Amino acid sequence: MIGPNLAALQVILPLVGAPICTLFGGGSRAWIISTALTWCAFAISVALMLEVRCCGTISYVMGGWLAPWGIEYRVDPLSALMLLLITGVAAAAMPFAYSSVMRELPKEKHRLFYTAYLLALTGLIGMAITGDAFNAFVFMEIASLSSYVLISLGQNRKALYASFQYLVLGTIGATFFVIGVGLLYMLTGTLNMIDLSERLSNLEHNRVLFAAFSFLVVGLSLKLALFPLHLWLPNSYAHAPSIVSVLLAATGTKIAAYLLLRFSFTVLRVNEHDDLLSIMNFLFPLAVVTMFVGSVVAIYQSDVKRLLAYSSVAQIGYILLGISLTSERALTGSMLHIFNHGIMKAALFASVGAIALSLPNVSLPNLKGIGKHMPLTMAAFTISALSLIGIPGTVGFISKWYLVLAAVETGSAKGIIAASAIIGTSLLAVIYVWRILEVAYSSDLPKTDHTIQEAPWPTLLSVWVLAVSCIVLGLFPNVLIEPSRIAAQMLLSSN
């Protein structure tokens, strides 16, 4: 029976597909295999989401070994949302992947690319679905190692530097994370997240528990690119192949935010421990600073990819802001922004990648008049950019609105600072978005040896699926609000 095994198939399909691409991926076969498996993974995510909403949390034990002795895959409302985001973006990006890989990578590296792509997808899915703390680390390493390879495949030598920088900082982050997991195991003798939660519930004012959470927060903050631990992110997004930027910008930091939510609330129940809440309170000023630093630095970037990368740093601040407030509405807003920012940033990087098919680089001077020559691509970019600002009717507005409401309902100076930061950095987003749109629509295209033409239709398909999602999910927000609210209630529940 396939139905009861969907949780396992979600991980197994891309994992098995990776060596198949290596062995039999000559010509365009690697892309066909990757596309088929990615779309199957998305279909499974939709099925799992429907089953969770209908029948509650799904628990799948590997090899018949019951938890906590065996490894458990667990799909609840929060992990179902993450699976939907990861596989949805990966599936939507596959039509664009064909043109991007053909344009940016030599033919002999195509099968290597799709192998690493599927392994990265496996790691991302695994982190979202596993119910085992150490297994989360294993999948983190699978995703990270694959990402280092994918970034290094960029067109110039700066990609190698970006990959090495990410490798060093990513390894440090993973080391901190596994030390935190090790300390939790030392305290409890178990690695299953639910079992961990039960055994840790009676431990208060425990220094080892405090140290474990500190290690977890620092490690995941590095993976999140929280200021000042963000140095790896701008180079990675700017110099990686365009399709890699789409996947990583939409999912890489979001899965780290998911793990922070999972360990903070499901495993450690920080809302019930004053000592651990002090660490969450420390995240609040860092989140605010991250929002402003990312936004201000983005204004001064001339390379559009780097501009969007620093914008991602700022948006990570929004997510952390909601997590640090620890209320139901704040967590709902944070989860909404994880999903919404993943969609709109994937659309933005896909649009820029489509432009890169016709231009030698995507710096602002090269974009003069591009809106007249690539109207469909720039229209999708504009929709996604308006969503990034938070214009009503887009997904960006929904999550920011929830975060502002959560900040206001605290009735404290902290809430006033949070609401002001959200509004202020949204206004800063208007500035750096306007810089791009002004050049694209109000300037004449400079003389160039390159032929500027609209992106091919498979690329436009990817771009517009993501851009339209920014509008549809903004006009029908309950599609995401309800599961996010249920997930927030679950995280704050003592059960």
C-alpha cells in the first residue's frame, strides 16, 4: 500500500533519484528525471497536508521500530506547511531550471548539478519531516553539502569563494547545532523530539539545558543568516547559478527558522521556562537590527542579486521578530512569513534569472529599459516586488499585518518598537524596489552586443506560477492563515 508510506516516499524519491541522475542522466534525461521526481514530491506534500488537516498528525516509524527507539517521521500542521513550501518552490522552478542550467553550466556538469539538486531537496524535506533530533542534523548536512556544490557551480571564480565561505560558516553552525543535540541527549537519553519534550518538562533552572538551547540558537542563527552571522548569504545568492539562488533563497534559511520553531516550542517549550525565554528575548533586538541592516545595505547595492540577498537578510528579521514575541498571533505571523517570503523571493530570483539569460550580468545599469524588451518577465518581477514591500492584496501584506497585530497586542514598549520596525523597514523596501523599477521602466536600453528578448516560455511558466501565487494567496489568505494558526496553537500547547 502506497498511502501509509507517503511520508517515507517523500524523502526516498529524491534520494534515490540522485544516483539515477548520475548514472543515467546524459543529455536532457537528468532534467526529465529531476522534474518528474520533484513534481511527485509536491503531489505527496499536497496529499500529506490534506491528510493532516483531515485526520491530524501523521506518525511513520521506520523499519517498524517504534519511537523513541526507532526513527520517526512526523507530519503535523507546521511540518506540512514546510513540505508544501519546499516541494512547491522546487517543482515550480523546474521548467526554469532547464534554461538556467543550459545557459550557465557546461554540458558535462549537468548530471552533477541535478544530482546535487535532488540531494539538497532530500535534505530540506528530511529536516521538515523527521521527528528525530539527530536525524535533523544528518539531513542538515546532506542539504548543506549539496548546497556547497551547487553554489560552487557558478559561472565565475567568486562562486568558489562564496561556496567556501558558506562551507566554513555552515560547518560552524552545524557543529553548534549538534553539540546542542548532544547535550539534550546527555540529559535525557533519547533523541525523539516528542520523547525529549516529555523528559525535559520537569527540568527547570538546569544549566545544561540552558547551554543546550544556547548552542542550538547560535547554530541555527548561523544557518538563518541572522545579523551579524549573515556574511555567507549575500555572496552565496549573488554568485550561485540562478536556479540555485531560487531554491536556496526560498527554502534554505526558512528550514533553519522551522528547526528553531520546532526545537524552541515542541522540544524545549520555551514559553514554560523563564530561563529559556531570556534567550528568546535576546533574539528580539537582533531581529530588529537585522531588519534595518539588511534593508539599508540593500539600498546601496548595484547588483540586483546582491540587493535581493540583503533584502532576504532583512526578511529573516521579520521571522525572528515573530518567534521572539512567543504569542500565538506572533507565531502565526512568523510562519506565514516563512511561507510567503519563500514564494515571493523565489519569484524575484526566478525573474532576475530570466533576465540573466539575455544579459551578461544583472547590475542596475544593465537593466535600463529592460521592462520594454522583457515586459512579461518584468511584470512578474513587479508583482513579486510589491509583495515584498507588503502592498495589500499580496502575500507580503498578510504576514506583515499579523506581525504588526501581534506587536500591538503586547501593549508594551517592545511591541511599539516591533511595529515601528516592521513599518519602517517596509518603507525602506520601497526605496530599493523603486531603484530597480525606475531603471527598468523609465530608461532607454543602452547599446549592447547582446540580443535582448523575452525569456523562453518554460522560464516564463516558472516565473508566472510563482508570481501569481503571490497574488492568489494574498487574495485568499485563509488558505495559509488557518493551518498557520493551528500550527501556532500546537507549538504553544503543553500537550
